[in-house]
Amino acid sequence: MTDREELEIAVKALDSKKAENITALKIGDLTVLANYFVIASATSTTQVKALADAVEYNLEQAGVKPKSIEGVQSRNWIVLDYIDVVVHIFTDEAREFYQLEHLWADGEKIDISSVTTP
């Protein structure tokens, strides 16, 4: 499975559970951390967990397991690391505080409209 396919599965999973403001950034040319970051917002800590569970389930169904999952206890920000694709799920407040899109502004924004509902 390609990293782009992993990205699309993660985005579809987030979209299916009503994640807000889903953003995908190609960062592979900027860092060795990953090829893509997926960033999404949730309206509550309960939704943060539900979104993370959906991503994990859908990628596992495709045969992909995370290298690590962090933040499950705090539930304000859960990070699922799939090596080439890293998924960040935030509450609105945590997303505003950490401003990952600003930190990775040199990354290429990926058009994900073909895999999300309008």
C-alpha cells in the first residue's frame, strides 16, 4: 500500500465520523518525520477518541498498523503515527494552541476534496 493510499483511508475515516477542518500536508521534502501530516479537529474529547478509533480501524482493515499512538489519555490531541503518514486529531482549542499548519506552512497542501463529502 502506498503512503498516498494510507492518507486517503485516514481522511475518509475522519470524514465519515464528521471531523472538522481536515487538512493534509505533504512534508516529505521538509523532514524525515513523515511524508504526510493529516490534521483534523473534533468538537469534543469524546469525538477525538472516536476519530482516532475510526482511523485506526480503517487502516487496520487495509492491513496497516500504527507504529505508535500518543495522547489517548489526554484526549485533547491524539497522534497516530503510521511512519509515512502521521494523523493529528485535536480539539479546537488544542489545534489553535499548537498551530501545526503554521509550523509546517512550507508543506504542500494536498487536495483531499475527492475523498471527502462536500
